[in-house]
Amino acid sequence: MNREFLGELISEALAVFIIIAFGDSVAAMYLLYDPSPYLHAYWGVCIVWGLGVTVAIYATGSVSGTHANPAVTLALATYRAFPWRKVIPYWAAQIVGGFLGAALVYALYYPVINHFNDLHQMTRAGGGGMGVFFTSPAPGITVWHAFSDEIILTAILVFGIFAITEQYNEMAPGANFGALIIGFLVAAIGASMGYLEAWAINPARDLGPRLFAYIAGWHGSAMPAMGHYWWVPIAGPLIGGVLGATAYEYLIYPFLPAQLRAQKARQGKIGEEGVIIGE
């Protein structure tokens, strides 16, 4: 492994670490305190998750591009020439970052978690406080419905990321402003659809903290979880990410005016002064 690739893996791990450090911490504040400071301000939870993504991009984007999400990595390998040989190492680094981010949140909040469980006569093995670390379906949401939700939500996320970062999209934000818009996109998904199953939309965001929670005493509540739910936030986003990227590639990208001009230029149909020959 060369120094450059090692730096990319460290960058991906750090990006997810940052996201989980902010995101799971705000989940702890939302869940563990009574009254919750976010009880009537759920948008605050969403925006913290989104800003965690924004900070991660600004911190690590120059090194690895800040995929910070196995679904994004898979989509980029499928449509943006990201090397397939790097996909599995990126996934592993992202999951490690999620695990370590959850460990940090646990170090900060474990006395509050213990107090919450004692107060409500709950145990970790019984799922007390598990919402701090990993996702689960809301009442009335079946495992298979959650699976379809995660496909749809992640498709929206990756479609948006492709649009925001597309070099030929003349409406895309410039001057490195895209990181903030991607953060707002994450927040908007959470604010509009997050209550379905806590909007994982990222296998590493769920699996890394879930593995930590398993070790930290949540055991069967974490893995395999009720209804063997653990696979849903992994498979759903991976499928959804590719579907969202596919939608962008076939429904938007071929019709971008700047892309069409560049294509004609490559075909030698534009003169030296930018005039399209034959039109």
C-alpha cells in the first residue's frame, strides 16, 4: 500500500468518524434527556447530521473525495471511474470510522445512557438507549418496508450528490460550496423522511456503530436486531445508491448543455471561436 492510498483510507475513516461523532451525539441528546432539547425542534437533529457531513467533506475532501458512505463509493465506481480495486478497502475504512465515532460518543455519554436505562428500567441487551448508535424501523414499519424506504432515500441522496458535484452542471454550487449543500441535502432527507427508520442512507453510518454497540453490551438488540433488521441499512442503501446514480446518468446527464457542448468539441465540431460548425 502506497502512502497516497493509505492517506485516502485514513481520510475515509476520519470522515465517517466526524459524521458519527456529531450525529450519534445529537441522537443521544434527542433520546436520553427528558425533556429532550429537541423535542419540538427535530430540524435541529437533522441539521446537526447534515453539518457533520459538511465538516467531514471540508476536512477530508482534498485527500479522498469524502465518499464517507459505501453506497456513494459503489455509485462512483459504477459511473465515475472510481477504481474497483479500492471499493472494498474504502468500505472497510468507512466502517472502522463509524465504529470509532460510536466509541467516542459512548465515552462521552455512557453515564447518561446508564441513567436513562435505570430510570426507565431498561437494559442494553433489551435495547435501552440503542437509538443513540444505530437505526431501527418506526412503529408500523415492517422490515421489508424499511428496506424499500432505504433504497428510495439513498437513491435521492446519491442523485443529489451527483447533481451537486457534476462538473457539467452549470447550476451546481461553486467555490467549494457544494459541501454545505450536500449537508443540507442530508438534513432535508432526515427532516422529511427520517422518522421512517432514522434515515440510515449509509451502511457505514449504521454498521460501524452497530458493531460497537454489540461489543458494548447491546448484543442481540444490535446484531441481528429485532426481526433480523441489521442487513436492511446495508443492502438498501447499496441498491439505492446505484439506482440514484443510474437515474442521474440517464435522465439528467445526457441533456446537460455544457456536457453536450463538450461532447461536440471532442468530436471536432466546434471552431476555434466556439461556433458550432454546420449550425
